[in-house]
Amino acid sequence: MSGATAEVTGTAGGGVVHRALAAEVTRVRGLQPGRPPRVLDVGGGSGAWAVPLARLGCEVTVVDNSPNALAALHRRAHDAGVHHLVTPVQGDVDALGEVAPERGADLVLGHGLLEVVDDAGAAVAALTAAAAKGGAVSVLVAGRYAAVLARALAGRLAEARAVLTDPDGRFGADDALRRRIDAAALREMLEANGALRVELLQGDGVLDGWVPGAVRDGSPAAARAVAELEGLAAGATPLLDVSARLHALARRPG
């Protein structure tokens, strides 16, 4: 349960996701101006999400089962000057209640988590239980249909067919992921027990991975143009399901 897989983190840098999280932090500050927003990052690994949130002034608890990842998190947070705001905890989503208080977090992250756990439904329930009333749960998952397209374009047709037809979107026994998820399935998974309501469902890595590297890296202006296009495409419904990653922000009713 250590951080996001390569297929989830991808190349887009999570710009649209970071913006959504920053907006949520601003919302929490407006509601609770007297204290720092409390964030729980489950499977947060070395702090790719935790450290930027700590820079925004959040108190971030990172739960991960890898001592090496937590050691890297400590170094990263110290180098960024936010180590006093980041608390590493060794643990697992299966026993999240033992290391994180119920309803204790304004924002709960499960990025790169649902595709690697044994029971995605149980993981969603654990993330939900950790969120305060009115708090948010943010999940970032590997998209099924982007994986189909990527494999088809690479000529790996058998894998493309398997990812498309397998109930869990896997290409075989050697697949490092337990599942890949499409937009409808992600919404259904989060809203299944009625404890969460999806407020934002967007793509991350919608077009970035398809833009030739020579174009994207050709100049700062080209990089900005790709980033702007990516931001526009993130919320475009026809493109959502071909995103490399799907991001959802769901609210626990107050």
C-alpha cells in the first residue's frame, strides 16, 4: 500500500488534482479559520501529495505500510521545511481505525489505493469512516479505457482485449494492479452505501500522455499550452473515460 503505482501517477503531474485539493483546503479554512485543515493520506508513500498539502499549512498524517516509504517521507518533509506538519504512521487501510481516529480528518486521500487493495469496497468504507462530517474523500485511480488504448496502440492486442473484457480490467496474472476502473464504476463504488456523495469527477492525464514528447517538451510555451489543454479536457465528459487516471472528490454529508 505504498503510494501510487506508476500507472496512476503517470506524466501529467496531477495538476488538476492539486487544484481540486487546494480548493478543498481553502473551503475548510473558511469553515474552520481557527485551526489548520487536517488531512489523512492513506497509502501516501514518500509524500508526493502530503508535502504539497503541508506547504499549504495543513496538518497531514500519512499512513503507509512501508517503513522505507515513510523514511523517504520524513526526509522529503524535512527538506521542504514542513516536517512539523507531517506525521508518518505505519499502518494499513485494513486496520485504518487503529491508527487514525474516526471522523478525524477534513480531507482523506486514497490515491493509487483502490486498484491495489484486496477489497476496494472495504477500503472506501475505511476512508469514509475517517472523514469528518462534511469532510471530503479524494481518490485517484487507474482508468480502464486509457489502458486499453495504450496497449492497442503499442500493438499489445491480447492485453488490450483482456483489459477491456476482464471484470476487473486486468491483463492477466502478471498484472501488478488488482483492478482498473471506469468513471461510472468509480462513482458507483463511492456512493454505494450512501455515506458519500461525489461532487467532482474528472480526468487526470486526459491528453498529456497522447501529446508527442517533442511537442510537449519543445518550449515553455508548448508546455503551458499542453497544461491548459489538459485542464480544459479534465472535465469534458466524452474524454473522461480515456483519462490515464480518474479523480473523484466525494463529500460525507454534514
